[in-house]
Amino acid sequence: MKRLIALVFIALGALPALADETTLAPAMTPAELLFATAGEEDLDQFIWINRPIVVFADSPSDPRYVEQVALLRARADELLERDVVVLLDTDPDARSELRRKLRPRGYMMALIDKDGDVMQRKPFPWDVREITRSIDKTPLRQQELRGRVQPEG
């Protein structure tokens, strides 16, 4: 994942040099920034940086999986505000590290805090409003909010 992030930053830095006056590369949408495929990702790389949401299903056609991804995409900006990254895993045969660690049975969504602790496991799709409320109640998020400089006025 570190290589992927580095490549994204390199690519984003190179885009202005490649664009001419008439065509500019479109900016990535919040939903594009939010999602990644699970693959061989290790949750340790996100500790103290991101709050992973891992969405598992035995097939990308699972209606619960489709609904969960749609819910997350619809309000991606709220999740990015909370340093969320969404990892998608629809291949149980790959036996990814995430599957070995979190042990889903069919569909499952897991919300993991920045310290690496699993905050929630849900066997059904969860609305972004519920996810953000759950994140906002954590001591770590409260500390982040207190640490922000408040605008004057």
C-alpha cells in the first residue's frame, strides 16, 4: 500500500506537467480517493494514519456488498474527513491477510480505528451516518477534534 500511495502522489505531481493549456486531467473524486482493493494489504500500515473500513463478501454481486459500497460512495467526503480508507475484498479463495486476521463469514464490514483496534463488525450494510457517529464517539477522534485550530470570528 505504501508503494501505491507513493505512486499516486508521484502521478498527481506529474499531471500538471503533462497537461497543456486546453486539457487538464480531471481531479479524483472523493469516492476514488476512498477505495482500494484489499489484496495483500496489511492493516499495520494504516496504524495512526487511517481508519480502515474493510468490506468482505464472497462475490462482488452480493446485494449487501453492493449496497454497502453504494452507501460509502454516496458520502465519501464525510469518511475522508475522518481519515477513512475503504478496503474491498470479494475473493475468499485468495485467502488474503485481511481475511485471515478478521475471519469474515460471507458478507462483513469491519471498522478499525487508527490504533488498529476493531471498533465494529457488522453482518449487514451500515449507513455512513452510523459509521461517522461511531467514529466521532471514540477518544482518538475527540482528541483530533480538540487539536484542530478553531477559526477566529
